[in-house]
Amino acid sequence: MNWEMLAAFGQLAAVFVGIPSLIYLAVQIREQTKERRQSAVNVLTAQWGDLTCALYDSGELSAIFLRGVQSFADLDPVSKLRFSSFFNTFLNHFEAMYFAHCNGILTASSWGKMERTLSDLIAYPGIQQWWKERKHWHTEEFGRVVDAIIARGDEPKAFSAFNLREMISPGTGT
């Protein structure tokens, strides 16, 4: 047996030891990627839940929001500020979820659920008024998504059972 043969056996042994190690490493990386994606989805879900809590924790904000979806233009300046602050945060979450979907973190079915929610909200005239004034606060790519939804001309139905026309306007007593 010469040195060349020994070297060949050494290389062969390295292959037999190295391949299982590489397979194990690939499996571990894949599992970590799944865990990171799930963690990102969990964070987005928790943030979404925290945001929607603001509506049921504050009757005043809920009333402003429901008036604002009907007509952003008719809100008083303080209500416009509160509505804008809340709805911009709301859309930032939709935008984050959209990009999470584009990057393969959020599944198509999860994004589909979010897109249907967004579609229901954006169908309201007050939201569309707000969007015209504040569209520039969002990325152009997400802006095209929102514009495409608006262009479909869906009927507003998210709050169709709420009798929004019968809401009492602040300061009018009616």
C-alpha cells in the first residue's frame, strides 16, 4: 500500500463522514427557518390583536372609526387625527403582512384572509377619502395593491349590520 492509496482511503472516509453531517446540517437549517417563519407570523398576529383591542377598549375611538369609514371628510379635526393615526397603523399591519406573504413567511391562505378583510374595509367611502390623502405614507408596491382593490368597486359590507346611518354624531345630539 502506497501513500496515494492511503490518501484515497482518507478521502473516501471523509466523504462517508461528511455527507451525513451535511444532511444533518441542512435538516437543522430547514427546521430553524420554519421556526423563524412561525415566530414572525405569531408576532404579526399578536400585533394585529393588540391593534384591534383599541377599538373595543375605547367606545370613543370606535365611534370615530365608524363615522370615519362613512366619511373621513366630515370628521372634525381631532377625530380626523385619531382616525388617521389608527387607520394608518391598521394599514401598516396589512402592509407588513403583504410583504411577509411576498417573502414566503405568510401562507397564501393567511394572506387571502387578510386581503378579504382589507377589501371589506377599503370599500367604504371614508376609507377611500382617507387613502387619497394618505396614500403617500405607504410603499408604492402596497399602494398598487390597495388601488387594485379599490378599482374592483366592491360593496362595503364589513359593517353592513351595524346601521351606520343611525349613528349619533358627536355634538349634534342626534
